[in-house]
Amino acid sequence: MLIHPQFNPIAVSLGPLKVHWYGLTYLVAFVAAYLLGVYRARQQPFVDRGWTRQHVEDLLFFAMLGVVLGGRLGYVLFYKPSFYFSHPMEIFAVWQGGMAFHGGLLGVITAMAVFAKRQGRHFFEVADLVAPCVPIGLAAGRIGNFINGELWGRTADASLPWAMVFPESGTDIPRHPSQLYQFSLEGLLLFVLLWIYARKPRQQGAVAGAFLFGYGVFRFVAEYFREPDSFLGLLALNMSMGQWLCVPMIILGALFWVMAKKDAFQP
């Protein structure tokens, strides 16, 4: 049975300046998104539609704001609304943790919509460029969760070769390293599948729909191995909040993909 190494969450300390590993994973995510986005902009059909490096940089700026603001507000509204409504100033205490992927996704969608409107582009043109660039960033974030020893998994059989004790949980119970499951599924595997799918020009909206569907399915599955938030537990149908938030993603992803195949999102 493995023991979580309890990494020092601070990667670099320079006097009063402390750089956390989790912050570095965000940096990796944004750099990866930028490099992949520039590459995508040079491919068909984007190169024929006038995409440049500057467009990718502008879009990334909006997306960064969307991730941070949306992720924080999503956590506030989806996970602890009563607490934050009673303690509104705590909303700004981001150093205490508390970000939600689904909120970050809504923030990025809003950012893409603003960018598309400013550029006079179809929303799904922007979404199709961005979608394959996202999973590598998600993978980096899950590594950050693992380093921090947070978001640990549910109880696992001690005979499982990779079962791990997370001392941060306050117990010596063997658990699934669910952060690494999510790193593998919604990070690496989703990236590979989407990147292969997007290598050829597809109907507008198809890649974005595939991302929503794929992420929703992989996250839904991974949630069966992840310990539900202690302040929420399991909800209706013994599903976690993360699973319930994935349901509309799966439905919308499938709907968008089918509509895209029927050329419903052509300019």
C-alpha cells in the first residue's frame, strides 16, 4: 500500500515570495493552450479564415479571465452558496482554495462568446479551435491536486497495487488516487482523442461538441472513484455534484455534435 509523499506545496521560495506548485500548473496550462492554439491557427480551416498568433493571444487573455473568475464563482455558487452568501468577503479569499472546473468552463465559454462577437466570428469557430487545447491544461491541474494531496479518492481495497493513503485526509484508509485517474482520463486520453479527431477539418461545432461529451463522460466515470465533498456528500441517485454537473455537458455535447453533422452551425 502506497503513502502519499506529502509534497511541499511551495515550489520556490524567494524571501517573501512563495511560488506554489498549483500556481505553476496553471502556468503550464496557459502556456500549453497558447502553443497548441498557435499551432491550430495555422491549420485548416482556421488559416483560411485569417487566424493569427495575435488572435490566439487575445483569446487567451479573455480565457484566462474566464478560468479564474468563472472557476471561483462556480465554486461559490455550485458548492458552498450558503456559506459565501453569509460571508461574502470570503469570496475574494482565493488563496484559501476553492475553484470549480464547471464554473471555469462557463467562464471560458463567456470569454469565447465575447471574443467571437468582437472579432465578428461564429462562436463555434472559436470553440472548435480552443477545444483540443484544453485537456493538457486539465491534466496539469490534476497533477497540482495530487501534489497538494487534495481531492483524494474513495476507499479502495488495500490489495489494489496503487491504493494510496492520503495523510491529508486525516485517516490511514487506503484510497484511489483519483487525481491521477482524472489526469489520465480527462487530461491525456481526452487530449489524444480530440487531437486525432480534430486533425482533419470537421463540420463547424463538431470538435466542440466532442469535447463537451468526452469530458462529461470521463469526469462522470472518474467521480465514482473520487471522494465526494464532505460538506455535500452524495446527492440524488447517489451521484456527486460533479456528476450532476456533467449530465448537461454530456447531453449538450451529443446534441451539438449531431447538429454540427447536419451543418447547423455553418456561418
